[in-house]
Amino acid sequence: MVTSERTQAYGRVLRTLDDVGPTKLHTDEQSRVRDAADTLIFAGHLDEARTALADVEALAEHLVGAGRWTEERAAGLVQDLLACGPPLSPVG
């Protein structure tokens, strides 16, 4: 179920792309982030989006490692993307 919290997180991801995308992300990197956000917002459960989330986590690590993004900005993007998705299932 898409909730207001998920749509707000999706909006934050899109604003990040608008704000820093053209100067800090290559076109293919912007597409990867947008594809992950789209996948997560429409996923019914997190298993449907694990591949997309793993891809963006790898991208975030690359951006930090290359000195193109700070750890804080990359972590914020990953958190916002995770918030686009369905809630994590309780363990136990």
C-alpha cells in the first residue's frame, strides 16, 4: 500500500535528483536512482525491490568512494529510497 510517508520520501528523492542530479550525477546514475525509487514506491513488499535497493546502495558507495558525494548525502539518499518502499517485515 502506498502511504503518504512513502510518497513524501519519493518526493524527497525526486527533489534530490532535481537539486544535485545534473551537477553531481551522470545521466545513467540519475536513471538508476529514479528507477529504484519507482520500483520501491510500487513494491508490495520489500523482496520485490531488493535488487533496486542494492544497486543504489552500490552507487552511493561509489559516489562516496570517488569523492563526488559526502557520506551524509549518500546515506540520506539511501534512507529516502528505503522510505519509498514498503515497511520492513518484523523479525521473529
